[in-house]
Amino acid sequence: MKIIIHGGFFSESSTNHETKVAKQQALLRIVKNSYDFLQHHSALETVVHAVTLLEDDELFNAGTGSQIQSDGKIRMSASLMDGSTQKMSGVINIEEVKNPIQVAQLLMDSEDKVLGGDGATDFARKLGFEVFSTEIPQRRAEYVAKKAPTGTGTVGCVALDTHGKIAVATSTGGKGFEIPGRVSDSATVAGNYANHFCGVSLTGVGEDIVSGAVAAKIVTRVTDGFTIEKAFEKTFEELKPFDGFAGAIAIDSHGNIFHQDSHPSMVFASFDGEKEEVFE
């Protein structure tokens, strides 16, 4: 059993030691909690559990800590993919829901698996998801001050369970100040993809990730016989012509954990029951 999570890119000043330590501690706490959860649950259930914890933490740009768009509203996106069934579900630009990944989970059993905008929000309400303001004072202060957004905030998880099944989940609060209606990579196969061979979750600039079809490319290359390292190497090389900004985490069917970013530094943590790794 293996698990790896990411929390976007560390956009704060490198001198902001307090925030960096807080993110390291939060990631280690969440990855270990989720590994314990994995002991008695499937990979699919575990990635939802892990991303829910990340959405609940104001340090990360998803769920409760989501960025505010140019019209002053918060819209979030999330998706889930089961590597064993190769089915994906997700929500795009959903509003006032505490945990978009949980809505994506319920869509996995629906005929219509990816919903956007009001349709996604209405679906959540009908299933009992109460109106929940995800806005926190820090995000409103940033919005009022018109601080330049980094556009690189997303959370995600890849897990390999005891039965050898892989699942992946990704959630984002967007890049901040975007045009309403903008679609991120998080609920697409560019940002979130898995099959029997590999699972990949992305963070970074959504437009670059979509242009590079990053997650789907990495998984396809592993499926075709590339090692996970070579699949990453070739795919990230293809981002260079347009200076693509991306970070990815992955686990393959052999239990190999891998991560890479094109611009430092993606925040991540992994755990396999003995060895832990966290961004420095």
C-alpha cells in the first residue's frame, strides 16, 4: 500500500518559514491519517478521504481555502478516477459546497458523471449538501487588495491499495481572479487520470496542463511500457517549448512513487507505512 498527496505550489515568499512549516506538518498529518484509512478501505475511498482533509484545511487552495474569481464568487472543481474501472467523475465550477470531491464521488454511480456550474451545485443540493460558504478572510483580503494570483493551487491524492488497485482524486479552488466560466485542468484527464498501471494527479497552471495533456500522457506511457521515471521525463520535456508550469504526483502498479515539477516547488508528502517524504 502506498499513498502520495500534493497541495499545489508553495507560492509564498521563501522567507515565510512559518507558512512553509505549517504546510509540511499538515501534509504529513494528512498523508499518515490517510494511510491509516487505507488499511481498511479501497484506494478509491482513500483518495476521497485524503482530498476531503485537504479541502478542509485553509492552507490549501481547495474547498475551504479556495480562491475568489474576478466577479467576487468562489467556484471549485474536483474529479475522481478509479483505475480499475477506468471511470472518471467530477464537478466543474460548483459553488458553496464544503467538499466538492464528495460530490464527484457520488457522481461515480450516476449516468452523467461530470457536471458543471449550476447543474453541479443543484445536484449537490438534491443529495443533501448544505449551503456552505468556503470563503475565508485571507482570500477576501487578497481579493480586495487585488493581489496577483499565482494560479498554481490544487490538491490531489494517488493511492495504491492492498488489492493492487489504483485511484486518484484532484480538487481546486481555481487560480483566483479568473473569468467566470473558466475551466481548470482538475476535472479533466489532463489533470487527473488513472488505469490499472498508473495514477497521476496534477497541479500548476491549468491551461499549461491541458495543453500538455499531462496526466493522460504519463499514464499512457507507463501503460505502453515506459518506466514511471521515463514517462515523467518525456512528458515534462514536452512542456518546455511553452514553458509549461506543472507538478505531478504518481504511483504505478509496482508501487513506485514518483513526483516532479517544472518550476519549484510543488508541496507534497508520501508514505508507505515506513518511509515518509515531504517537500523541503
